[in-house]
Amino acid sequence: MTEPDPASPDNRHPTRAASPTAPATPGGAPPDGGWRYEPSRALALWDEREVEAAVEVLRSRSLFRYYGPRAPRHVDAFEAAFAERTGCPYAVGVSSGTAALTAALVGLGIPEGAEVVIPAVTFVGSVSAVVAARGVPVFADIDDSLTLDPAALESAVTERTWGVLPVHLNNAAADMDPLLRVAERHGLRVVEDAAQAAGVNYRGRPAGSLGDAGAFSFQQDKNLTAGEGGAVTLRDAAAHQRVVRFQDQGGQFSTSRGPGRGGPEPEGEAEVAPFLGCNLRMTELAGAILTVQLDRLDGMNRRLREVARRVRASVSDLPLEWRQLPDEEGSGGDLTALLGSRLQARRFTAALHAEGVPAHTLYQGRTVTSNPAVRDGRTAWGVRWERPPRMRTSEGIIGRSVTVGLGAAMTEADVEGLTSAVRKAAEESLR
Ligand SMILES: *Cc1c(COP(=O)(O)O)cnc(C)c1O
């Protein structure tokens, strides 16, 4: 078996940014001149406001979040705004989505060796974070929603299970209510991997506010981006305090801003003494850029949801099966079809590429358990688990998936072009 290429766009995020000079996607090259539109999200809407925000930080010479020549404030401001948008009492900006997941697990007090159930279809960072937090990943199947199957979670639970990490894949929430019921029944902690879901809602509740903690990524391909970055959302004051400490060397420092640099400490909480942590801090540059983008987030998701809906409606007479979204109305716009077979998925992808439309099979049709390091349990600290079983159900679903890349800056002409391209490609490949 060939090694998945870690640099492959399919191993990063479903909506890759393409340029006319971008390398070919697995399964087909963009036609001469690139795609019809740029299939990126936050990046496509990037304008002078990001540039001005960044320049202002550079001129202030205050790039560190806790002190500087001028009192820094951008990460603080971003945290406050992001907490509000996600309906959580607390948000902590960090350096990446993987850092956010790790900090969330640590903040919630994951014991060493505890098992965390992860869907078989996700980015490898979900697994890395559990390993970094000294946990042990256990894998469970997805269903046609492309997210964790509540029944599969139920059967994965053992007496060693401490938590579950549902993944909101492709800008749409996992079906959280049944998952939360299973978690509650077994006393599991819930950390939402919302790396691909900033601004997404589930039945009126924001992603990141449904479990005990949420983790977001602001890497280049995500809904908000500063190139790198992440955020943890939390409901519990003590967990928040531990996350603040963990991302800042364990909270060893006091400054003019008071003890622990994390603001006021939760009252009556025992476990807030400084400890040995990590440096996962967000820079002021990232905080400033992300604050600008937060204003565009809901509009962008609304528009992409509308585009996805229009495309689906325009081909509703064709026997094309789309991913079942647990909450379409809350989604950030996903256009993923489930074809009849792997072969059909390949044909549909190639036909879309021929029309200049970006499209790919999610994670190249591979579960995260087929990653050789995940399969063999190979961590930086040696082999930590036995080979998980082959996840045939998830493999079957993911291999038939075709995600059509949407772009936040699509014009009406782009949408029309996309609609007819999808129709043409479907007619050809479903024949
Ligand atoms: C992007 C992503 C991550 C990791 O985020 P980074 O910022 O790249 O560390 C984790 N989980 C999922 C599902 C992702 O898509």
C-alpha cells in the first residue's frame, strides 16, 4: 500500500486552495488555467482589512499577547468575540487546531492512558492530539452523515473509555444529540473537533458549545485563518483556567495583568496552582487578523450553504445521493455526494475536473486508521496501541464520497457554471 502523502491536500482539509500553478489533486489535474473559481473560504475573502490589522500590530511592535511596548489586546479581543459567537463562557486562542484539541483534553483532566473514541474518518491531527495528551485513541465507524455513528460509539465504550471526540466534518455538525446521550449514559467527556466548523450550528446551538469543550483550527484552509492558529471553547471555569495555564508554560508567570496572566481565577476551585505546561500561545498578529475575519464568518457560511442548496436542488431529478446532514440549516455549506461505488466516485471526480470544478474523494477514500503510524500505534514515545481492526463500513462510505469544493468568493456566474458542470458530470458518470 502506498503511504498517504502528508502534504497532500486531501490529508489537510477538504476544501483546498488551488491556483493555476497548483499541483494536480489526487485523481485528476485541474484543466489548463486552473479551476473556474478559487475553492477556498476565509482566504478568498481576505482583503485590505487583514493587511491593515497586521500592519497596525507590526507598527506597535507588540506581537506577544501578554506584554509589549504597547498594551497588547488583539488575542484578548478575539477570545472575547469568539466566546460570544460560540455561545461559550470561555475561549482561549492557541497556536493550532491540534494544540487546541490537546489543550482541551488536558484542561478537562484526561488521565494518562485513558481511551478516547475518535471517528475513523478525520484528519490525523485528531489522533495526534489524543496522543500528545497521553491518551489512547480508539476508533469507531461513521455513518452516511460522514460523522461518528452513535451506535458505533456505544459499542466502542469500555471501562477504560474516558471521552469521545466527535468531528464536525466539512463544515457540518455531527449528529450531537444522540452522541451526547451515549456520552452521558457512560459518563464520557465530550471534546468537539470543530476544526472544520467555525460558525457552524447544530439545532440552533453553535459547534464548540455542545460538549465539554470545542477545538477550532485557523490553518490556511479553514473557515477562519491566520495561516496557523486555533481556539478552545469551554464551559467550566476550572477547565478554562487549566487550559490558560497549559498553553502558557503552566501559568508560571505573573505580570502587571495579575496572577496567572489568565485574568481572574475561578473562585473556590482547588486545582489551579501553576504546573509545568507548554507554549501553545497565539500571537497578536493572528489575533488581529482573526478578529477581522470573525465579522465575515456568518455571511460566508450562509452564502456557501445557499450555494450548496441551489446546486443540490438543480440536480434533484438525477439519482445523485448527497450526504445526509444532521442539521442542514446550521451547516456552513457542504456539497458532498455519495456515489454508488468507488469507481463511480472516481468517474464523477474526473468529470468534474474536466469541467474545471474542484472535487475530491474525502481523505483519498482512506480512514485515519489506514495511516501507517495510526495503524501501528507508533508515537514519539514508542508503540502505544495494537493495530485497530479494519474499518470497513467507514471505508465503504468515504471511498464513494465526492466533495465539490466551494469558494467563498464565487460569483453568480460561478454558481451557474458549477450547477451545469455538476449536472453534466453526474449525467456522464451515472450513466
Ligand atoms: C485541520 C484539522 C485539525 C488540525 O488543525 P491544525 O490547525 O492543522 O493543527 C484537526 N482536526 C480536523 C478535523 C481538522 O480538519
